[in-house]
Amino acid sequence: MQNTREKTIKNLLICGAGNGMHTVIPVVLGRLDYRLRIYTPFEEEASRLKSQFETKGGIRLNGILSGEPCAPDFVTTDPSKAARDADMVLMVLPAFAHGSVMRDLAPHLKNDVIVGAMPARSGLEYQICSILEDSGLTGFTVFGLQTLPWACRIQEFGASVEVLGVKEAVGLASIPREQSSFLAPFFTELLDLPIFPMNNMLELSLANVGQIIHPGIMYGLFRNYSGKPFSDSSIPLFYNGVTEEIANVLEALSDEIMKLKKMLQSLLDESVSFDHVLPVKKWLLDSYADKIENDSTLSSAFKTNRAYCGLKAPVRKLENNAYIPDFQSRYLTEDVPTGLVVTAGLARLVNVKTPVIDQVVSEVSRWMGKDYLSEGTLGGENIEETRVPQNFGIHNYFELRAFISR
Ligand code: NAI
């Protein structure tokens, strides 16, 4: 793998056809001159996009961003056409789709391609490096962004998207590590908002605060669930519903991650830092300082955060306007196998005990119909679907250290 590279990026491949893709296309093409193509493995999505682009001329930004309709050069379901001459691949997908999409594309990518995801979630680096290496690539860069910079919703598929919010700044980390100092300014220009370099991709994984908040609140809200459906008005509030008891769970999850951070910091080279891995309360107060009315406790900070006002727990609608908790929600399907379980795997590499993480993972994965942890080990039958480093040949601290210093 090359250590440093500043290359010209002309051909950009975006993977995905959802809210995020609908926002990236007009944000980039409304201001900059890139050759940009879209890959989706789904024929139905691709043909709808093509016909919409022909009739509507492209995707228009609405809401707090605006601009003329913009369309990419082409949309394809053919991985070899999508990957041909691509300098950079940006996956704007739920994390559970990263692996399959990258396996489609990898045989057709060039050796020095730059591949990343927005958002990365946890453990992206082990999975993507492994897939690219299996295809014989040696000169690639892998990167991840902390989050999608926009809260956005498709208004009309292939024609318009509403942007409801824009993050003030988003972190980016890469392998090789030093490439983030080239990629962060590149993305700052590309996305028209501040993207700052993070120290390393392990920091990005551990700083994924969604792994604490989403499974932690789901666990707290539903661990004593009776099975009785909710009416429309009795669906629990999600963030604003964080009781003292749920806040204790979140704090315990966060404490275990901070212990892991401390251990990693003491073992790894001092140039490897984890400054963006924050306790959950500090993260909440830093992110929403001006929106929180009462910050005296973690529970009161969640309950009085205006940014979260009225957001309800994920539910599935039954007949007769009855609702049950949705245990296939992304709060679990992304934040457990590509979040909390990755942290549990990392902790095992450096002998940090994670009893609360293990408890939350065991309980919510049972609701999801998955089995990740078995009697405190990574022996559950679905562990191979996760991004624990152990799935990608990293079985001890020395192998982790070698991976980070690539
Ligand atoms: P979306 O649900 O709108 O888009 C999903 C797209 O992913 C689909 O159009 C499809 O092309 C693709 N996809 C889904 N399953 C797939 C599979 N198994 N294989 C291949 N492709 C598959 O998602 P959205 O909203 O664009 O979100 C992308 C990521 O950003 C997710 O991780 C989401 O959690 C995150 N995010 C989204 C926010 C938003 O406001 N939309 C805000 C913050 C984060």
C-alpha cells in the first residue's frame, strides 16, 4: 500500500440510490465539474432513476439547500461499467450493504482506487481492506466519514430531495492514516462543508456514538415490553423518552468504550490518538449545546433536547392502527453488527471486559433474530455477518497494531 498520495480525482462513483445519494448528486454537481456515475445493484431503482433523469433533468435540492436539477453521467447495475476508471468510490448506503456492494465492484477497480463510505459506522476498514486485497489490489486507500452530513428525505424519487438539516462539521479518517490530510480538504470542497481529519479509523469506529445511543435506548425502552401493541398516541418517544434508568445504561455502555479507549491509548504508539472518542454526555452537550434546556443529567439532556423533539421509537404498523416495536430498524441492523459488536470484538483483543455491552448485544440481537455473542464469546452463529476484526484475520493486539500502522 502506498504511504502518501495526492492524486487527481476525476471519475467519482457513488453507490446507493437513497436519500443520501439524492443529496450528494446536486450538492456536488451544482457547484463542481466531476464525472460522476451511480451504481445500484437493483434494476428497478436504476431504471426508475434513468427515466426520471430523462424527463425531469436531474435531482433538485429543496429545503435548507437549493439549486438547479443535476444528473450524473450515467446510472448502472453493471459493476464493471460502474467501476471502470473510477478514481474514487463513495458508498452512501446502510452499513449492512457495504460488503456486498464492494464485493461486486472490487474485481473491476483499479489498483490505486480510493474507496470509502458516508457514514462509515464501525469496522469498515477491516471489511473493505479484506475485500480489496482478496481481489489482488495493493495501492488503494480506504476512508470513512463519521456521518451523513445532511438530514434528508427523498421528495420525488429521481427528481427532488428535501434537506432538513446540515451538520456543522464531519470527521474523516483513512487507511493509510496520513491520507486523511489530503481527503479532508478534498471533501470539504466536494460537499461544501467543513470535513476535518481524524487520527485513524479505529478512532472513527469507537467514536461512532450511534452504537451507544441507538441500541442502548432500544434496550432500555423495550427490555420489559409486554408484547401489547401501541396505539398511535402511545408509541414511546425515543430520545425524549430517556429515563434515568435508560440513561444509566447509556452511561455504562459509554464507560466501557472509554475504558477500551484508555487501554488502546496505553498500548499503541503515541502518534495514534483517540481524541474524538467522547463520553456520551459530553458528546451530547457538545453537539446540541444551544438546543438543550436542562443539561443537569444525561436523562434531562436527552429529554429537553429540542433537536430530538417528538421523535418516536421505530415501530411497525399492524392492522387497526396498532403498532409494535420494529426490531429490524436501522437503529439495530446498522448499530449492532457494524457498531456495538465491533467494539465488543476490539475489547476482546486487548482484554477489556464489556459486561454491559455484552448484555445489550445479547438481548437486542435476540429480538433481531440474530445470535452474535455466545456465552460471552464471539461464537454466535451470526458473528460472521458483523465487522469484528476477528472476522478479517485480526486475532490479537499485535495484529491490530500492525493493521493500524499500515
Ligand atoms: P436509504 O434507505 O434512503 O437508501 C438506501 C439505499 O441503499 C437504497 O436505495 C439501495 O440503493 C441501497 N441498499 C439498501 N440495501 C442494500 C443492499 N442490501 N445492497 C445494496 N444496496 C442496498 O438510506 P439513506 O437515507 O440514503 O442513508 C444512507 C446512510 O446514511 C445510512 O447508513 C443511514 O443510516 C445514514 N444516515 C441517513 C440520514 C438521512 O437523513 N437520510 C441521516 C444520518 C445518517
